[in-house]
Amino acid sequence: MHVLLDENLDWRLVRYFDADFQVTTVSRQRWQGMRNGELLNRAAVVFDALVTMDRGIEYQQNLRKYTIGVILISAKSNRIEDIRPAMLRVNEALREVQPGHVIHVSAS
């Protein structure tokens, strides 16, 4: 499974994904600063899932029209220390997520 880590998350989180996931970041793709619609359009061509903290994404976009699933992390902040507790559930959610759907994962 190909996973894209949004630019609002620390790139070092790549270390906490299970080995069977191929994870890269928005910055490595050179897609920084894109609006969510454009990002989802580009990402859906290459990736199976987007991991983000952007709560607005599910309200600003009709995610059902995209062939990519979204894992939405809720945490105190986007600092790695605050997100790391959610990574076990993120890995589980990646195995469950379907294209056009969102799975919410909480770090608390």
C-alpha cells in the first residue's frame, strides 16, 4: 500500500508506519502548498491513502469522488510526541480504509 503523509505532519513519523506500507511525504513529492482538492487529485493517481491532521478536508471536499482513503489524526498538536501514540491505530486504519472514506484516529 502506498501512503502519503500530509505536510501538516512531521516527516519523521514515516518511521512509525508498518514495514509493509510504502510511505512518503507531500514535501518529498514536491506538492507543498497545494489546496486539498488538487492534492487529492494528484495523490489518488499514485497513493492508496492520505494521512493528515487537516480536519477541514472532509468538509471542504467530497471525498467519495476520489480513489484514495483518508486517515484523519486528532491530537493535541502536530508535534511528533503528541501524534506517536496514535500510530498503532493509524497502521490498523490503513488496513481498513476504503477509497473515498475517512477513518478518524485519536492520539488520546
